[in-house]
Amino acid sequence: MYKFVHTVGQYVLLMRRVFTRPQRGKIFWNHLFDEFQHLGLESLGIVAIISTFMGAVVAIQTAFNIDSPLISMSMVGFTTAQSVILEFSPTVISLILAGKVGSRIASEIGTMRVTEQIDALEIMGVNSANYLIFPKVVACLLINPVLIVISIWLGVLGGWIAMEASGLVTTTDYLYGIRIDFDPYIVFYALIKTVFFAYIIATVAGYYGYVTEGGALEVGQASTKAVVYSSILIILFNLILTQILLT
Amino acid sequence: MIEAVGICKQFGDNMVLKDINCVFEKGKTNLIIGQSGSGKTVLMKCLVGLFEVDSGKVLYDNRNFSSMNTNQRKKIRQEIGMLFQMGALFDMMNVQENVMFPLNMFTDKTEEEKLDRVNFVLKRVNLENSNALMPSELSGGMRKRVAIARAISMNPQYLFCDEPNSGLDPQTAGVIDILIQEITREYDITTIVNTHDMNSVLSIGDQVNFIYKGQLWWQGTKDEILETTNTELNDFVFGTELTSRLKTRRS
């Protein structure tokens, strides 16, 4: 219990240092664009692959389970779109990003800690927490929703490709199913979740990297902790946000 | 000039520094020596504010650093240059970007002025035309020299060096020592070097502070160190075959 309270306290104190005005605007913007590249564009490949295949599998499973002639095959499109938008893209892709982006952030900052690069920043008079973590948080908050929107498109596209290839559902039925009872609010819900999850990924990984002590072994442990705890928090907040936003 | 006044530092039940009082003079290479675990790195970290002292104070030219808030400390820190044990160069930046970093962060100089300054300090440490190299492409000695160039890029008043010779061969270590001493005299700055390398002590130790079990045990110059009767210091200094032979020869 003491360890939990200590960790939360340390996290809050660190965030107070992170969320301050950057010392040099130009350096911050340069840093931010670098982070878009490292945390966003470099994640696009894995997001695209997982989303497309996920959508295809959901569509095939749904089609396989519809064995009643009373249920229209357009339900495959409906179910695929709803599943992808409500849960698969925002939550599963965020969990994937927690692994990829979270471990990258924690190991990068952790390595800087154990090689005294963070001490060097502090000695110069740089707010190292703000300099290192803030651009990553802003980049994740801005780029993750873009990745999730791409993921939703590719998930639905993957479902359509699978249905076309297998001949289980016609394109007309599939597209009609996507449009049935479509409520734009679910996209808003997905994006709200994504923003929360992006914040969790960047700050939890930043925290575990920043407080690393020791050497290479501890950097690995920090990276693992970042992925584990951000994944747990994502699952927890998924439930809380769903309760708040959908009930 | 930097003064440590009654500095105490404790980690849990372990009292690491006990009432340290010493003065590090301007224009001199002030050494902190002692065995591993004696508290010299903790003392240096207390002096630069990476650790908060439990009691006592650190004065930078009579300015009480220990009682300053974060913003006041930032101003002092821009007068500090520090060379870390492993160089602590930023891995993602090349040599030029590393040296230019403090200039980008704290000055309003034009790109041309900053580049001139970078080239000047790189030339000072004999690393001309290495601007585009990445830290991973540098040898240990080159990394230290780039770190020195970065430390002096802002014309510091105070230079801290944490074990500048660790991991270097004796010849390269000698080059780094001489460079530190030359820079100290050239810019008339207060330099504090944390080391347990006796070659450094005997070549550049204008003022030597021996830390033993967290206490300031002995103070003197590099010449006085060979004549001292202090048992603990003698055990430390003449604990190796080389220095033992040196003592025999002198006696």
C-alpha cells in the first residue's frame, strides 16, 4: 500500500513538472515533430496490419455465426463496423501502442537517466521532465486519434475485403450494414477513449523511464513495467469511460 | 569560489556526508579524492544541487545556492559546466548539436554566432571537423573532450568534473587532465574534479580534499600529499605498487 501511494505521489509530482511552459518554443516544436515521426508514423505499419486483419476476422466470424435465414447478411457489415469502432480500434490498438510506443518511451528516457543525460540537462538548468516527456505526451494526444481513425477505416475495409474474397456477403449488403442505425456519437466515444489512453501510455511510460535507477537491467524492467501498468490502466479506464459515455 | 559549509547528507540510516566544510578557490583545479563509497560523488551532487543537502549550505561566490528556489537556481546553473563520468552526451544529437544545445536553450544568438562558438570550443579541445559525428562514433577520449566542449560552450564560471579519467588509457587521461587545468587557468574559473586517479592528483591537484568515510579528512596541495603523515591518506595514496615505489624513491 505504501509503495502504491508513493508511486502515485511521485507520478503526480512528476506531472507537475511535465505540464509547464516549454523553455524554448522553437526547440519544443522541433522535438514535437520528431515525436510525431517516432511515435506516430513509425507505428502506422503495425496499426494498419493489425486493423485490416482484425476487421477481416470479425466479419468472417460474424458471417459464420449467422445461420438463421431471418437475419439479414447486412448484419455482418453492421457488426464489423460497430465492433471495430466501439472496441477493437480504440482499445486493442491502444494496447498495441502501449507495447510499442510505451516501451520505446520508457527505454529511451530510462537509458538517458542511467547514462546521466538527464542529470546533464538538470545541471544546465533545463526542466528535464518537461523537455523529455511533454512533447511525447502532446504527440501521443494528437497522433493517436489519427491512428485510430485510420485503424477504423482499415478494419471496416478488411471486413469488406474478406467478405468479397469469400463471397459470404455481397458488397451491397456489407455497405448497407455499415450504414444501418449509424450513430456518429460512437466515433466521438472512440476518440474520447483514445485520447485518455494516449495520455496514459505517454505519461505512465514517461514516469517509469524517468524514475529508473541502476543500469541496463533496470531500463528493461522499467520498459516492462510501463507496458504492464499502462495496459492495466487502459483496461480499467475502458470500463470507466464506457460506463460514463454509453450509459 | 564555491564554499561548502557544514554539509550533511543522509540516505536512510546511512550518514554519507558528515559536516563537510571546504572552500574551492577560483582559478585553481580543486580535487575531491577518496575511495569508492567515501562520499565524494554525493558531495559533488550536493554541490551542483542534484541532491538536496540535509543541513549546511553551498555558496557560489557568497550566493546561497541551497536556499534558492528553482528559478534562482536556473540562473546559477547557466554559470555551471559539468563533465560527467561517461560524458553524458545526448545520443540522438551529433557533436555539433550536443555542443550547441546550451546555446540553443539559453541564448538568443544567431545560428552563425552559435556555430562560430561551437567551432571555437571544439577547436579548443582539439576536435575540429568532427561536428557531424554521432556520440556512438566517438572514442572514450573524444567523448570526454566533446563533453568538455559542451561544458565550456556557455563560458561557465564553475566547472565540475566527475571522474574525468575513468575508462581512459593513461595517456588519454593525461590529455584530459591537462585540458581541464588549461581551461581552468585560461578562463579563471572554479574547477572541482572528483577523482581517485593518483596520476591526476599529482599532475593537476592545486588543492586536494581527501574524503574519508563521509568526512573531510585532509586538505593540501599535490606536493604536500606526498609528505603527509595522515595514515588514511597514505593508505589511499600509496595503496598501489606504482605510488608505493614513488614514495620509496622520494624518501
